[in-house]
Amino acid sequence: MNFKSQDQDATLQNASKLLFWARAAILWTLLIIAAGAVVRASGSGLGCPDWPKCFGGWVPPTQPSELPPEFDAAHFNAVQTWTEYLNRVVGVLLGPLLLIYAYRLARAPRQDHYARLKCGLLLAAATLATAFQAWLGGRVVQTELDGTLITAHFLVAFLILALFQVSAHIWGAAIEGARRAKPPALVEVRLTKLNMLFLLLMGILLVLQVALGSEIRSLIEPLAMSSGSPARQEWIGLLPKAIDFAHRKTALGLVVLAGVFSFTQQKTDARRSAMGFGVSIWLQAGVGISLAYFGFPPIAQGLHVLLCALSVYFYIEIWLAWRNAKSRV
């Protein structure tokens, strides 16, 4: 009996299952970010004025007559309330997914000890970050959409996404090792100082874009929620000139760097992630132009946030692809 072959089969089977759950967590985190984008685009951030309940109950009302007496019916909008409520439900459902992943991780074979340990630490960090994210969401509501807290809320979501991506790459590497096969050799890895500089600059610009974009959204959101606000076409003129200028120029720099970088990575292990990053940045810039010149269409606002999340996702994938390539050299 070939015990070594049995061990490899067990490792392959277990790693495949855990890779599935890590990827499921990645997709669900992206869904949470997308749901948050819909909330912001529709001006539903205060659709539920309290937290963790919504208008005093675990299930929100559907009409003003169902409101508890301590809430003003004039501030009730059923569409915005249920938009925010469903956003919270999507976020809460990440919890059961984490439990399933933890259960599968605990049942992993002993020969996967090192991968289990690393992914266990990553899962613990993701769980703590998720709990902190829930608390932060409550603070955002309690402070009536404080801009700084909204930006922090956004960045913590990206941290959770990154933790799941690293876990997925660990199990992907375990599968590769169990199969005793390397991916097809590419012409070169190109882990050059110039490319590292490109990636570092793009990371700095990406963080600035997220921070500036979140600040702009925090300035726009009160206008979206107010019935007496100026027309959408006038919103761009109400933004602080310095913030608007910085947002546009960093976007332009990111578009140029992403284009050059994706072109230079076509024969490397990072080619797919680099192309995904470039395309998401270019699309994000195009949607940003539509926001500036077509009066902040709500659909474009949500799409802009989702493309930002995809940019961050592909950026992290580039780093992980380079790390895996370096480990095989």
C-alpha cells in the first residue's frame, strides 16, 4: 500500500475544500462591498437610524404607521430603510461562512499542519477584523455618517479581503505541491526593482484614491439625502477645489502607471492580475468621468465603488503572484 500517495490525495482533497471556502469568503466580502456601494449610491446610509436594530426592531417596518412612537415618520423612507437593512444582513451572513471555514480548517489532516497554522492565524485576524467592522458600522450610524469613520470602514473591508486572499493562495500552493507539478514556465519573473517601484507607487496612489474618493462621497451623501439640495449636475461645483483636483490628478497618475505596468507584465506570473488591475483602473476612471460630467448618476456611483474594490483585489493578487513566483525560483 502506498501510504505516501494516500497522504498526497488527502492533502489535495482537503486543500481543495479549504480553497473553495477561502474563495467563497473572498466573493462574499466583495458582495458586502458591493452592497455598501448600493447603500452609498442610493443615499441610504441612515435608512436605519439606530444600530444594531433598525427603527427599534430586528426587522424594519414597511410603512410609517408601523414605526415606534420615538421615531419621526417624516424621516422614514421604506426603500432606503430596506436597502440599508439588506446591506446589514449581507454583512451578518459572513459570520456563518467564517464558522464553516473554521470547522473545515479544524478537520484538516495533520500533514497540513503548517498551512493550517498560517490560515488559522489569518482566520483569527479576519474574525477580529469582521467584529471590529461591525462595531465601526454602528459608529458610522451613531455619528450620522462621519467621513473619517466611513473611510476607515471602507479600508477595513479591504483588509478582510486581503486576509482571505492570502489564505486562498496558501491552499493553492498546497494543491500545487500535492500534485508535484509546477505551472508552465514563463519567460521570466521580472521581480525587478523598477517593477517593485511601480507597484509601490501604484499602491500609494490607490490608497490616496480610496481616501479622497471616500471624502468626496461623504460630502456628496448629505446632498443625496436632502430633498432641498441643488441639482445633481451642480454637485461637482460644490466640492472643495483641492480635494477634487487631488482626486483627478492621482487618478490620472494611476491610469498611466497601471497601463504601463500591465503591458510590461505580459510574460510574467503576474500577467493576469496585472491586466485585471489595469482594466479595473481604466474602467473606474471612465466611470469617474461620467460622475463628474453627468451629474453623479446613482448607478455610476455604485459601480465606481465596486471597481475600486476590484482594483484592490487585483493589486493584492499581483503581490501574491510575485511571492509565489519567487518561492519557486
